[in-house]
Amino acid sequence: MPVDELDTRILRLLLKQPGTSVREYARILGVARGTLQARLDRLERDGVITGTAATLSPAALGHPVLAFVHIEVTQGHLDEVGDALAAVPEIVEAFSITGGGDLLARVVARDNAHLEDLVQKLISMPGVVRTRTEVALRERVSHRMLPLVESIGRSARG
């Protein structure tokens, strides 16, 4: 089901004021609490809302180095390598990709030496052919969803 204007207002509010009660969201939006809860339930069921976890800073947790590791995998071993990546706590995200490599992992490390150790660990995994690492120097655009939600909201209003 497509996202309509009320849905986008709800999503915008969730992003701008996380942790507010459903009752307060309903008051702000001027809708019945039951209506809001039904919309939230549908947005979760449809996979639009995927969680409500806190956003944490790897740097504040002692892992200020951020790198993206492209991983080339032996044909037929993508699932096994993906499972092995999931066992490495410093890999905070990993995706199968097209282009240069088969997997792309977002990796955090304490320092460059720790990053090198992590890359060596990846290279030694069965099924990994080679890696290519790119170290992030500075975040230019933080992870965000609000501009997308607002764009969809403009489209929903027609």
C-alpha cells in the first residue's frame, strides 16, 4: 500500500521527535489515538518502519575509524562468507553488491592497526578471494531519512 499524506506526517514526526508517546503523537497530528496506532501497525507490517532502536556512535564507543571493505568471494560461497561476516562485531553492515566485488562491509575499528587486523581476518575467511578497503575521512551526510520522507510527502499531496 502506498504511503499517503498522513503516513508521511507520522513518519516525519517519528524522525523529528523519537521516543514520544503514541498519545502525544496523536495529539500533535490531530488524529485519534486508535487511528494513529492502526497506521503505525500497518507501517510496521508493510516494512516501512523497521525498528525503534537508539542510534549509537561507534566513535563514542571507542571505534572512530570507519572503513568500507569490498570483498570478492569465490563463486558459490556468498552465503557462507555472509554468515562469517555476521560473526565479526566490528562489521556493522554488509551488503551483496554489483560492480567491483561481491560484498560491501561497513567496518569500524579502534585505530588503523585494528582495521588492518580486521582486514587480515576477512582475507583469511574461507571463500574470500581478495578485499579492497576504503577508509572514510569525514562524514559529509549522516544517515538520514527525513529528506526522503518529506519528498514522498510532497508527492502524496500532489
